[in-house]
Amino acid sequence: MSVIYERVAFIGLGLIASSMIHAGRRAGLQGEIVGTARSPETRAIAREDGLCDVVAETAAEAVKDADLVVLCVPVGAMGKVAEEIGPHLKPGCTVSDVGSVKRAVIEAVKPHLPESVHFIPAHPLAGTEHSGPRAGFAELFENRYTLIVPDGDADPAALARLERYWAGLGAHVEIMEPEHHDLVLMVTSHAPHLIAYTMVGVADDLRRVTDSEVIKYSAAGFRDFTRIAASDPTMWRDVFLNNREATMEILGRFIEELMRLQRAIRKEDGDLLFDYFTRTRAIRRGIIEAGQDTAAPDFGRGHGKGGTEG
Amino acid sequence: MSVIYERVAFIGLGLIASSMIHAGRRAGLQGEIVGTARSPETRAIAREDGLCDVVAETAAEAVKDADLVVLCVPVGAMGKVAEEIGPHLKPGCTVSDVGSVKRAVIEAVKPHLPESVHFIPAHPLAGTEHSGPRAGFAELFENRYTLIVPDGDADPAALARLERYWAGLGAHVEIMEPEHHDLVLMVTSHAPHLIAYTMVGVADDLRRVTDSEVIKYSAAGFRDFTRIAASDPTMWRDVFLNNREATMEILGRFIEELMRLQRAIRKEDGDLLFDYFTRTRAIRRGIIEAGQDTAAPDFGRGHGKGGTEG
């Protein structure tokens, strides 16, 4: 593949940025990689590992002469970063981001950017429960979707270039409107995370069952929730604070539905439960057929000696 | 390993029974394996695959001369099976089960069994989202707990023998009281399943997001819920109908907690969210340290070409 952006600047060097860097380097998508992070420790790690060609001390410095600037900071920090880099952006460059909500990011970032740059938000639907500059790997985006989410009309050439870049990183690329993005992601990502956090919190609180029992016997289902509930706290705090309306809507629906099942259990309505539990199987089949999860039992986790159990 | 029971009868031939058969055969724990299932299709598959040494037409016939009888039917069917086999059990034999709730099973089964047999309930904390006589595999119980749950005092020799059998199948064996079992399992298994079913149901209902979008973009968290929500509907219907009090208690706590987080989001209380999301990480660490899940990112699911993605 050939170079798509001569100079790319990453603001924030966590799981997503470090994965983009590894994937982009492998595919030769960028001439030079500049990176920066707020924390001196992260910058030191990036230097030690040679993660970037240049590690800048500040975001303002990092974006100088960059053709693509990718904001990889928590959603709540995007506005402040945009304010800092605005005056230093090269005219004609593209500014993008990887935030999990889009309307709030557009509102926070756009006012700080000069007319002369292309602001094209994006969101790679990929991640693990690990975080930090050493969590990244080149394969993270393969077979995963990256949604590009322009606010109204985007410059067609700049948009096509960003699409090519993400395809080069390995992702399936689709275009979506900000409001629809925020609703879809609420269903597929934000609500599941909030619910997993809640379940793990309830288990931790329940004094009649000890934490050590919860931990020992977690294979019965609970442990899947704990993986999700181990994700980066800052990132998720910001997601919920910045997608409040969709969160409220779906939590309301969720609680309503949970109460319906609760009522069915109290009334011993076995038919309702059976039908409900049957219907949800179809969605799982769809996900496997679409290649978005493995059909191997238990996610293909190793069982016993021959496997990968920790 | 040497033979622990000369003749073992399995009533019901699904995931758990077929895994016990494979594991027991590999370890040489039983002389002869008799099995039966209510459905003619399942019996035909068992015959075709040579799953059992003998496939009996009825439960009454299967238990004749058996030293161990394992009830592997849904919790709601245990009472009826016990009634059928009661008069045909060999004096001195052990009757056990693998049901996910224990108090309700004890109440359903015990009245039908003669004084001359040892009834010692058990529950292997292992499973996958697959079901049926071909879903089993010998490694299912390795590095997993099996809880043996006597109702009051059990005959020490019969109890020790059942413990040896389960250890031979690969499990860590622990003893627990029925009421405590039902509460612990509610937290580690039943509630997570009900909540996963609810989440998948809500996603399916929400007309503004299409099923195909939910499926395509599920990697962002939702797909983990769909695996759990693809489990056997009959089994789970019976679990909830037979552990109603603990279900009501924990759902109450869950809804309360979810509303607390909802309120924090509405009031933009970022500190509460951050603290909550940080605390839940510790539980995940405990599970990995206890060897009950893999530390590999994303459960070690393959990413991209080199991996196991379906």
C-alpha cells in the first residue's frame, strides 16, 4: 500500500492510537508518525518503545505540519485539545477522532477549528478491555467496522482519503450520521457496558455472597460481564456523560423490560420466558453468520489443560 | 484411574450428560454407561454415535441395577423423572443431578425416592451456549468447580464416592448448602443470564436501530451478551421459575443500582461513575488470578486473518 498521509499526529497514545500506529506502519500508510500524550509516563513509554517517530511534548507542537490529526483522548477532553491545537493546524489538513460518541464531540471540537481544515469524526468499533500505549496491536481493526461520521457535508476528497486510510488499517468502513451513530452505539456498546458495570457492582455489594465466591464460581456466566466491566473508567465516564439522552432512553426501556420478565417469573408464566429466551437466540446466529463473533463454544476459550485458561 | 461406579445411568442426554460420559470414559470411571432421553431423536443420535453402552427407552428401565443415577433433565422435569424411577432404583445406589438450582430440585425429587438410596444433589459450574447430545466434550469440567449440595447429612461413604467421581471428571469439588448455593448461583449465573436476555431483547425491540445494524456493530460489547442469551431456553425458564425468591431479590438490587447510575448520569456526577467503574476492575483481576478466565484481550478471540473469527 502507498502512503496516504505524509505526516500523521496522534493526540493521546492509548489502545486505539497505538493500534492505529502499529497497523498503519505495517501497511506503510503514513510517512511520519508524531504522537503526544498528556502524561509524562506515557510519553516516556512511547519514546522507549519507539512507538512514534517523534514524541512531542504538547499537542500544539505535535500537530504542526500534520496532514492528518487524530484525537485519541477521552471524549470529555476533546474540546480542550481542539482549543489547544486550533491555531497550529496546517491549512487543508484533516482532523479526525476516535471517540465513542459523536454529537457531543462535534459540538465540543468544531468551534475551535479554523475553516481551512476538514473535520471528519470517526469511530472504530474495536477494542479490548486493556488500555494504555502498550495495549495496541496491528490486528485490532481487522474484520471490524469503522464508522465515519461527518457533520453534514464533508469535502469528498478529504472524506475518501480518510476512508482509504481506515480501510488500509484493516477496517470495514461505513458512513453514518452523528445522531444515528449515537443511538446505534448506545444499543451495541454503551448500554451493555453500563449494565455489565452494574451487575459486577451488585455482586460486589451483596454481603451474603463473598467476593471470593463470586470469583471462584464466575465461569457460570458472570465472568463475561467482568471483562466488559474492566474497561477504561475515564473513557466510559465520558461516554455516558456525553450521550445522556440516548442513555436515559435505553435504560428506561431496559428497566421496563426487566420488570416484565420479573413479573413473568413472579406469576410463573413459563411460556413468556420460553418465547423470550428463544427469540434472543436468532440474534446470536446473525452475529456469527455476519462474521462478528466466533461460533466456537464459550468464545473458543480453552478448556482445561490443552487450552488457554489463565 | 479405577472404576468408581460399576453402572452409571444418565437420564437426559444433553451437553452436561454427554460431557460427563466423554470425560468418564476417558478416565475409566464407570463400568457400563446407560442413558436415556425423552425425545426419540436424542435416543437415536445416542445410538448412532455410540454415546452410551446401552440406550434405554425409558428412565425406569435405565436405572435398573445402576450404582449411580444422574438426573440431567431441566429442573422443571426432575420431579416427574424421580417419580418414574423411584420404584426401580437399586437399594444403596446414589441418585444425583446436575440442576442449576438445588432447593427446588430437592423438594421435587426427595419425596419420590426410597429411604434405601442416597440422594446427593450436585451442580457442575460448566457449560457453553451449545446444547444437545453432540455438544459435549471431555474437557468441559476441567479447571471448573462442581458443587456437591447435600440436603442435611449425607452418608459419608456415598458422599466421598461422588466427590471422587467428579474429581475424576476433572472438576474441583466443593460442598455447599442448598440455600447458599441458590444465592451464590443467582449472582454468578442466573442474574447475568436474565440480564443478558433482557439486553438482547431490548435491542431486538428498538425499532429505530435495525437488527442488521445491531448484528454488524455488535463487536463493541453487545455480542458478549448474545452468547449468554443463546443458552438453552427450557433450562433457563426452569431455573428462574425454580429460584424465584433469590431472583426477585437480586433483580430488585440490580434495578436499584442501575437507577443510581442513571441518576448519576443525569446529574453529571462524573466522580461517582469513575469510582464505580474503577471498583469493578478489581473483581476482574481476581477472576483472572483465580484461573477462572483468560487474561488474553477479548477472551483471546482471534482478530483478523490469523485468528478464529467466524
